[in-house]
Amino acid sequence: MDYSAAQSGFRQRKLQHNMRLRNSSVDGPDGGQLFDDTSAAGPANQGVYRNQQAGPQAAGPPGQSFLSDPMSNLAMVYGSSLATQGREMVDKNLDRFIPISKLKYYFAVDTVYVGKKLGILVFPYMHKNWEVSYQQDTPVAPRFDVNAPDLYIPTMAFITYILVAGLALGTQNRFSPELLGVQASSALVWLIMEVLAVLLSLYLVTVNTDLTTIDLVAFSGYKYVGMIIGIIAGLLFGRLAYYLSMLWFCGAIFVFMIRTLRLKLLSEAAAEGKLVRGTRNQLRMYLTMSIAAAQPVFMYWLTYHLIR
């Protein structure tokens, strides 16, 4: 009996030893759990992950960070100041050769002015007052005074003349881009030569006048209105209609130039209708008549070859 009791005690101690070994293997070497419980730390980790994803978006696009940089702002201010200085320099140098501010005056027209001016160019015989209005020693804008010279009508008339000349050449099967270019360049060269000749004549006669070069270009460009109507009449009704219309408009532009330029070139006595006396005033009168007489010559020279 002592032997069996000893044997059973030995078995119980062995079983207890085996149970301790199993528990130690299950619990791990540190006596903790086999796997860590991450359920409690899950929301925190997810929050970190979300912050990592939202990080680049919260930082904003690269342009905003660039604009917020003080050095970039300074560079932008410096660049804009350089651009402003460059624009002012270009405007100053350009105004030295091309008076932009004066050109704005010559294009300050409206529909009423254009209609009245064309009526005077077509039929100048009934127009009485040819004096230009002034406001504080400055001529008023053309839209307020029909007697003021403008560049809108001469510019549009010159362009229309080139187009009508191309149409005339096309009806005669003579149209080509080169021939149209020659027509436009020749008309422009004759206009420049006319203005230069008038300026030289004014210099030789020593006329003190408020006529400017732009005024002379405007007065020399009014003849294209009659030239356009003459060419269209010739294309529609033949050479007889061309000659009749040109005869009318040559007389109209002659009267228009005489009555306009006499107030600019002649003395105050001549402007008031008194007798012109003195050698200098006679030279001015001859110069005025020469400028007016040159207009019909240019009108016929630039249009006769377009009518066949």
C-alpha cells in the first residue's frame, strides 16, 4: 500500500509538471498573451492614417505655398514695377514719333459727323460757315464741329478705294495680288509726296499757320470719297457716268479745299473777305489754289486706268 500511494503521488506531481509546461508554452516566454489586442488602439491608428492622407491636401496646392513666400511676393512686385516702367518708356518714345494723343483727336467722330461731312464733300456749295470752333485755344473734337479735320473718313475712304480698285480689276480679268499691292502702294506714295510737297511749299513761302502734318493728310485724303463714287459709277454705267461723276467731284473737292484752306493759309483780312494785298498774301493765295487744283489731277490719275 505504501508503494501504490507513492506511485500515485508521483503521477500527480508529473501531471502537475506537464500542466505547467503547457501553460508556459501557451502564455509565451513573457507570460503574456500570444497576440496583442489591437482593438483598443484601432481608432487612434486609423486617425493617424487619416491625418497622413489629409496632410498633403491640408497643405494646399504648391502655388499657394509659393505665393505665401515673402521672396516670391517681392519678386512679383519687382516684376510688375519693371513692366510698368517699360510700358511708360515705350509710350514716351512712341509718342515722340507718332503722336498717339493727337491721333485720338482726329478719330473722335460719330455717325452724325460722318454723315454731315460726307454731305459737305459731295455738295459743298451750300455750306456757309467754314470756321473751326475753338475752346480755350484748342480746337474742339470733330464730333462737335463739322469743319474740323478728321482721319476717320480719309482712312476708310483709302481702304475702300483699294477694295473698289480690286473689284474693278477683277471685272476686267486683270486682278492679281501683286497688281493690287502695286495699286495700294502707288496711291500711298502719291499721298506722301503730295503732303511733302505742301510742307515744302509752306516752308518756302514762310507761312505761319496752325496746319499740322496730320491736317494735311486729312485734307488730302478727302478726295478718295469722290474717287470711289466715280469708279463705282463707271463700273455700273460705263465711261460716260465715270467722267460725269468725276467732273462733279473734282469741282466739289476744289471748292472744299479753297474754302477750308483759305482760313488756314491766308491772312485775317482774306478770311474776312477783304481784298488780298501784299506779295506774301498773294503767294499764300496761289499756294491755296495750287493745293486745291492738285486734288482733281490726283483723282483722275489714280482712277482712269480702272475704267475700260
